[in-house]
Amino acid sequence: MNEEVKMYMDEAQEQMHNALNHLENELAKIRAGRANPKVLNDVMVEYYGTPTPLAQVANISAPDPRTISVQPWEKQMIAPIERAIMSANLGFNPDNNGETIRISVPPLTEERRKELVKQSRTIGEQAKVSIRTARRDAIEQFKKMAKEGGLPEDMAKDAENEAQKMTDTNTKKVEEMLLAKEKDILTI
């Protein structure tokens, strides 16, 4: 395979891989009725005047399927952490005992489950668009190279087919991730 073709293929594969990673992170943030510490990943806490990720000022765990426990490393951080969780608008009501913050994860209603499935499908569709965009960009480069004479047409066609195979493989991974998340959300 031509060195330049390989470079564009690697670039497309990396973009597709990034789309899958982003999808995985976004799906982890969607709560599925049981406690998952990852739902607090985006919570920012005011730490000595600086917005800081919650995970950098406290230990976050899920001791049981219905509870998330936040153990601040400094006791004076309990109130700011509680405020940050409330203002993150995640639908949680944290309560503290002076040392740890406990968050009870309420069970999801059927309507909310369907909303979450719809939300995860939207995120999945965005990942598929990113994957197809990576394919399109690579194919455009192959066609441009063939047109300029830097690549024989049969090699350009082979490269396009290879890009399509990568796209199909990654799109299938997106579907599998979505099915797993959907099953997770709908399981009571």
C-alpha cells in the first residue's frame, strides 16, 4: 500500500476510534437506574476559587446499586460539593452526615427510560456521522491523489473499499454499544 494512502487510512481509523471513545464516555454519563459514579464526571466544584472536577477533590464510589458515595478529601469541601451536585441538575438530592455525601439514585419511570433510550440513540447517530465523515474525508483524498496521477485508479478503488470496510466495522461497534446501553436502561 502506498505510504500516503496508509497515512490517510490511519488518520481515518484514528478519527473513527475517537468517535467510539466519545460515544462510550457519553453513554456512561446516561444513568440507567442504578448507581454509576461516572454520572458525576462532569460535575465541577469550586475549590479555593477554581472550578475543579469532583473526582479531583473526592473519592466517588457506588457501595450498592442504589447509592453513590462521595468522600471528600477535605471536610470543608462537603458544602461546595453538595452545591455543585445540586447545580449540575442531574436530578439527585445529596445528603451528608458530616463526613460523606450520599446520593440515593431513584428508580427510573418507564417514560424516563424511553427518553434515555432516545437520548442514547441520538448520541449514537452522532458517532455514526463522525465515522462516515472520516470515511468521506479519506475517500476524497484517494480520489484527489488518483486525479493528480499520484495513485493508480485500481489502488484508489482498493483504498476506498478498505475505508468502507473500516466504516462498516466501526458502525457495527456503535450499534453493539447502543444495544447494550438500551438493554441496560430498560432492565429494571
